Amino acid sequence: STWGGVVKFNPDANGAYKSDATTYQPALAAGMANSDVDNTEALIDGRVGDFLGNREVLFTASARGDFMAYRTDETQDYRPMTPTKYEPLPPLLPNGWNYTLDTFYSNDVAFVDLQPTSAEGGKYILADLSRLAPVDGTRRITLLAYEWKPAQATWLHVATSAPPGPYDPPFDGVLSTNITVAPNKNWAIVSHNKGFFSVKLDLAAATPSMTIVTDVLPTLGGAAVDVQGLAASDSRVFAYLNPAGGVDSEIRVYAIDKTTGVITTTGFRTIANSSYQVVPGTPVLRAFHGRYDPIISPAPTESGNVYFACRKYVLRFAWTNGAGLPGTDVFDFSNWWASDYDHDQTDCTPFTRTNGERALLVIKGRETFALTSATNP
């Protein structure tokens, strides 16, 4: 058996989407054995073109430090096809990293399209790479960039960020790493067990590069926090701080330079847990993902909704940029949805339905569902 893969969901006569087992495609690329397959940690899509045409492709992160690309067959109602596995190039890894001897983990992937009007050019995949059990004892996180090469119909590892430092995040238990790309695509943020860092993206340069800009290591009650839930506009970072225990979570809003990705680590705004408790007196537990859905763009006249997928709840905040430090912003707890059973909501993604209505796709421990403007799944 395999640990991961993708499956297509089809609507039934009542409009409810159900998985079609005949479409299941395991994360098993050519030449791989079942023992080589591990968890599928993230799923995104993007369109890329080559000599075979312009196709929708599904991308997944793997627990082995690679990512999978699944072409879809449009003649078979977008059924996923056998994936191709992509690994980093050892010469492009940080000094001292050994892809063969070290233990690596990837938790997220992001699709960056710098040329939306082109079917082939300007397409990139960002993937995190965490060094879990290194031979030299130093655990770090880096960000990898792969560029689509249409002539060869392949993704090529072209850039690696320098590992953030000088800190050495001591990962405890399950690694939590998410990638958030700015709407203007100038920078990205990688969040992890001990905080987050911003990365300037210069992917279209003659020599593509990514540069670590700002490390942020917040604390609550004097202890480090997990920042798995994170969203960003072009000028703000919305970080949901998950403490280790004994302290309620909180949200912090940081200013970030829309061009350089420099995060201002002072003057951030704090939103106390008590201000977004669905049941007064009952703290909302950890967030697993954050998403920003813009209404007005670009900065400084931005506004939009910020969503956090939390344990048992999905939270929504209405945000408007105050054109100053975050303390001048409007950031109001505006809506929530409670699960009918206590389980993790691990992700939430805004999308537009075929009827033009804006909705929210929520990934939950045992199911997937969509919330419409009427908050009905």
C-alpha cells in the first residue's frame, strides 16, 4: 500500500462531491517502490504548457523532501495521471547538506506564475525543505525554487534560499511548515515550529535567486510558538501564534515592505484570543493554515478577508489597511463556522464557484466541504 496520492471527487445527483476510487493515483512515480512513498502533505494546481499542450497539473509535497507533479487527462474529465517525482539538485543545496545521508521533509508547495498570459514561460514551484536528522546535528529550513522548462517538459531546480540563521530551530515532533506567497509575487514567507521568515524572490533574473530577508521568532509567555497558520497581503503578515501550552493563542499583524519583503518586527498589532472566541470564555485552539482573500488591491488601499482554519472552527476577519503601522488597520472578527465534530480544519482556500459566488473550500480531518456566503457547507 502507499501513504499518499490524489483522488478526484465527482458530484452526485444531489450536488454532493464524493471521491471516485477509480481515479485514485498513488504517489508512486516510475521506478519507485511502495517503500519509497510517504505522506502527501499538500495539494495545489497550476497550468503549464509544452509540446503536448497546455494542461492542468496537480502538485503535492512529499515527506521525503521532494514533490510530485501529476498531469491531468482532460479527455478523461481531468483524471490524474501517473506522477513524476522531482528532487533538489545536491550542488544547489546549502553547504554541508547531504541529500543522501541526511533526513529531509517537505510540507508545502506553491505555484508561482510570473507570466499569466503565457502558457509556457515564467512558471515556478516553491517547495520547503527541512533538514530533520542531519549528520552534523544542525537542523535548518530552506526554500527551493523549480522552473518549468517547456522544451524538456520538466521542472528544474534553479535556486535555493540560504538557511535562516543564526538560530537553529529545534523541531519537536511533527514538523509544521507552510509557504505563503505575496499577491504581488515579490516575496514569500515560510512559517514553521518556531516562527517564520521572509524570502525575496528574484526568480525571473538571469540567475534566479532567493534571499532570506527577515527572521521572526515570536514568543508567548516567554516560550517559542508554532506559527503554522499564516496569511499575507502585499503589505501585511497575519500570523496566528500557537503556544506550546498553558497560554492562549493570539494573532499578530506585522507590516511588510511590498517590494523587498522586509518585515517590521516592532509596532505589530496584537489580537487577543478573547476577541475571537466563538464561545465566550473558551479559547480557540491552534490554527493550521491561514488565507488572505483580497477585495481591494494593491497597497496601500488594500482590504479583504483573512481566514484561519483552526481546530473545530474556521474564523474570518475583515481587514482594511490603515496606510500606516498595523495599529491603524481595521481587523474585525466578522464570522465563524463550527464543525459538527471536534477535529482539525487543516486548510481553507477561497475560490469562485461556476455561478460567480465566492466560497471557501475547507479541508477537515475526515471530509472536505465548501462554505458559501450563506455559511452552508
